[in-house]
Amino acid sequence: MEVEIAVVALGETARWLQAAPLGGTVKLTGFLAAKSRNSKAPVLHVNTLEFLEGNENGSILQEEG
């Protein structure tokens, strides 16, 4: 499935996500929340990030805490 959705990532997870190539395939896990109290648009808050292409061992990057 392909989906476009706003994403929020913090700390090390944000740095890894920023380094991901455009059009690359990643697996993100986290939770959905409304963008704000006044907006019902969903935003994915990323907890873990996994690069799926070009990674033989399937490393999972997870924010501590």
C-alpha cells in the first residue's frame, strides 16, 4: 500500500528520517493523532524506522524512551 501522510519524528529518529532518500521505502511505526485541536487531519508520530531497500539485515532504528 502507498500512502502520503504528514509525519512527526523527534531526536535520532528525525535525523535518520531526514537522511532517507526521497522515494525510498521505509517502514514506520508509531501512532496517529490529529494535527491540532482544530484540525482533524491525521499525523503519524514515528517511534521506529526501518529502511527496507538496500539493507540486507533489516536494521530497525528506535528512539529510546
